[in-house]
Amino acid sequence: MNNVLVINSGSSSIKYQLVDVQSGDALASGIVERIGLEVGKLKHEGPNGKSELEQPIPDHEVGMRLVLDAFAQQGPAIDESELAAVGHRIVQGGDVFDGPALITDEVLAQIEELSPLAPLHNPANAAGVRAARAAFPNVPHVAVFDTAFHRTMPPAAYTYAIDLDVAAQYKIRRYGAHGTSHLFVSREVAGWLGRDLASTNTIVLHLGNGASASAVQGGECIDTSMGLTPLEGLVMGTRSGDIDPAVLFHLSRQGGYTIDQLDDLLNRKSGMLGLSGYTDMRDVHDAVAAGDDKVRTALDVYYHRIKGYVGNYYAQLGRVDVIAFTAGIGENDDIVRAGALKGLEGLGIRLDLARNEGRKKEPTIISTDDSPVTVVVYPTNEELEIARQAVATI
């Protein structure tokens, strides 16, 4: 009973992975896409090979049934007796959940009640929970929250400087996101380097289409870049990150922008897409190499924001032992890793360009031997972390 089915449910998708917690191996994985649209799609990879299916998938419950069919056909076949638990990624736990929770009807209701804080995520997460509970009614289901790791932040870090009564009424504070990844990487890096976690200070740079930074002191988060929502912080694929709130007032008054248009602008039409026209960093680098000054500036903005957070967290931590790059860009883009830390040698951050070169599928030290701060690339594994927390919870 070492296997956990990990589910990450979106509004029109179900990503899943069957994890052997003891070995850490992924036994099978896949994704259901385009749920609710005219034609849906399922991709599954198991020990018997890969399979793809296209057909109407009206809702998450039908999607889960197709997932079970894929396991039966491509393996490994699973039934309730072989699952220790089903682990669910839930984006927003608010001030209610400071760790994983065994899912009951009451917990599911609380997840749905937190939807105003994550309207694009929690309703979809809840839909996945309902579908999985219907498919596996006799297996414990565990919610693992993206926000939970950041609940250790002190008030100075999570409090916004607005009217306290307004903030309390509408639950406005910094919650953060990507916490499962930040927890996994900061803990695993310390062990991999042979350091005592309790005495290790780490800055984690989770760089993907969504991107966030965290300051981790002795295994506990003391600050993170994402805020009330995953919009705040670093420049991302389509999200602006930090911006003067008065920009929104200006666009509303001068441009007639509605709330929905502003939401769409900052979440879907900004970031690297808004600055350069690209979301894929490979396209960005190609354009820079071709001499596109606009894209060069976009990349400089991206680096500038990261450096600002590294410096901020250096000050908050007082001492930095490790900087860890992770996620799609952090693990695979040596140009970004070098650019993000260039000029920080005065902080004891010295990159070895030869070690940094190329994509990193395994944990790798990319700093020089004499660098006071150890810089590493450490592949994240949120599914394994969710599986571990699910087993620990039950």
C-alpha cells in the first residue's frame, strides 16, 4: 500500500500521477484536457506504453472514468485495495489550513468557501475532488494546499499596509503559492548537500510559466513573492507580477477598462507575453540573439525582478547558504540562471558558467567551489511531496 494517486485538477483538465511513495517513482502519469469542450483529449503513459484518446469529455467525473480506463489498458491496473490514498493539489487554503487535511464533506465545503481567494483554481480543485471521491469512495482522500508552507511567515511579511478592518473583513493578506514545491526543494536540497535543515537558510527560485521566490529559514518560510493571489511577485509567462496598483485606477479612469478587462490584462496578457510577444523562453533567447532590442529589454526586466527578490530575501534572512533554481525554466534554462545572478558576486554568489551549462535533470551544484553561497539546480517533484503528505496524513 505504497501507491498514491496524485490529482491536480484544473477548470478544464485533470493532471494525474501514480506515485510509489517508498521508491519515489512515478508508475504512470497523464492528463485529461479540454473538459467541457466539443472534443476532449486524454494522454496516458504507463508501463505498457503511451495512449491518446479524443472524444467529448463533458465533466470531471467522465474524465476520471476515462483515467481509470487508461490505467486498465496501459497499466498499471489500480483498484481501491492497491491505493494508500488519493492526494489532491489544492491551491488556496486561506487562513484555515496550515497543513494537509483528510477530505471530508466539511473540508470540501471549506475548500469551496475559499474560492473567492482563488476563483480560477479552488472551484476546479473541488470538482476534481468530487470526481475522484466518486471513483474511489473507499480510499482516503487528502488535500495538500499550495499555501500551507507559507503559513509560517511572520505578520510583517504577510500583512498588507491597508486598513486593518477592511483586510480582516475580506481576508486580505499574503498567502503565497507554489508552497509544495518550495517545501520539497528547500528540504531536499539541505539533505542532498549534507546540511542540517534547521541551520540552513535557502532562497528558492521556482521559475516556470508561473514563477515565485521564497526565503526559507531553518526549513520554515519567512517570506514569499506571491501574495493574495499568484499574480504578485516575479515577472511570469503571462502575469505581470509586482505593479503599482494605481496603474489599474489610471486604466479605469483614462481607458475605461472594466474589472474583468484589468484582470485579463494582468493575468493573461502581461509578463513576458506582454513585454516580448513570447511566453517560451527559447523564443525569447532566439529573438535576443537576432538583435531584437524590445525582447532584450523584456529579458532584462525579468532578471531585474529576480535580483530584487534575491537581495530582499538576503536582507530578511541575514545570511544565505543556498540558492536553489527549480521548475521548468529554473531547471532547463542556463541563460536565465546566469542572467538572474549576474552582478551579485558582491553578495557571495559566484556562478561557475561551465557547471551551469545545459539542462539539469539531476541535482547539480552550479556555483564555484569558493562561492560563499552554494547555488544549485534541484528538480522539483510536487507530486511526490503531495503523495508523501497524503500518506503521513492518513
